[in-house]
Amino acid sequence: MILQQLWKEEYCKEWFQYILDNQGQNWNYNWLTQNPNITWEIVQNNPQKEWNYYTLSENPNITIDIVKNNPNKQWNYSRLLTNPNITWEIVKNNPQIDWNFRYLSENPNITWEIVKNNPQIKWSYDLLVGNPMKKGFNDYMKKKEEIYNIAYKIIDRYTNRDIAEMIMLM
């Protein structure tokens, strides 16, 4: 995991170096700041660039710690809510932030359980239906896999392996 992170950082630096080496191109920094190859390190090392903090707020390399440690930047807290690094726990633990909960409806970490347990929030149901809720889906699949593995072990223990595999395929 550490090695993959190092490779990602190296790739991002090389990727951005291409942009720096080709300043004659009409780079759109509004779009560029959303690109997951833009890291906070790149932003910090290139303060002369026209970074758009509205769209940078959505960038998956931006964390709540970066935002809190840089309050002088023009973060967009609505768009920050769509950032996959922002979890429900972060939102709950930071009531001092003026969250726009409409955009929380787009956050991939939101689950139907969270929506059901928080009816006081003005959810955007039109945005919720388009939200794949990856965390909820992954949690659901993990739970199903755990149940499957437990069932398989029980069946395997009390029957022969061929019968256990046939049963599990049903």
C-alpha cells in the first residue's frame, strides 16, 4: 500500500510536470483542479497557478485536515460534501461548518441507513437516486460475503466438499 502511494505521487508529479513544460497550451485550471492527479502538494508547490478552490474542494486528494489547516483558501463546503474523503462522521463532528446538505446527497459514503436515520436533514432525493452509495453497497456485499463464508464453513464441516459446493451454487 505504501509503495502504491509513492508510485501515485510520482506519477502525479510527472503528469503535472507535462503541464508545466507546456505553458503555451490553454490549460483550464477550473477543470484541472478536479483531476485526481492534482495533489495538495502540487497545489502548494505552485501557488502562482490559478487554482479554483470551488472545484478543488471536490478533488479526491483533498481531506478535511487540508481544509481545516488552510482556512484562508476559498473552499466550497457544498462541493466538499461530494468529496469521497468526507464521511458522515466528519460531517457530524464538524457542526461549526455551514454544510449544504443538498450536496451531501451526492456523497458516495452516504448510505440509505444514514438517510433513514436522519430525516431532519433536507436530503435531495433527485441527487440521492443518482448516488451509487459505494460505501453502502460495499458494506452490503461484505456482509453477504461474511454470511456466505460462515454458511460454507458450516456446510463444509458437516458434509463432504462436493455436496457443499453444489449447495452453495444454488
